[in-house]
Amino acid sequence: MQREQEKELQALNKEGDYDKKIAELNEELRKQKEQLRKLQAKYREEEKNMKHQHEQLVMLEERCRKMVTLIKEKKKER
């Protein structure tokens, strides 16, 4: 098994494909890291938006509770 890997590695080195393959893999890694950074930024922005929406929802629910209470009080006055 070890010998087979060594032979393959030597064959790659002889053909000059090894350096080319490393360069290709490094480029792919760079692209994937950039894509990861973009996705993380998008995720942070969406988290921020969801937090804001949640805060708005909580505020509106509180307003609704207050309005229901006021309506009940007005009905009692009649």
C-alpha cells in the first residue's frame, strides 16, 4: 500500500502535475473560504433582521393586550 502511494506520488512529481494539483486545490480552498465568509455575513444579517422582527412582534402583542384590556374596561362602563 505504501509503495503504491509512493509510486503514484513519484509519477505525479515526474509529470509536474503535483505542483499544478496543489495550486488548483489552493485556489479551490481560497474560493470556498470566500464563499464561507459571504454566507456567514448573510447569516449574521438574517439573524439581525429576525431579532428586529421578533422585537416588533413582541411590541405589537403587548399593544394588542393593552387594547383588549381597554375594550373590556369600556364595555364594563356601559
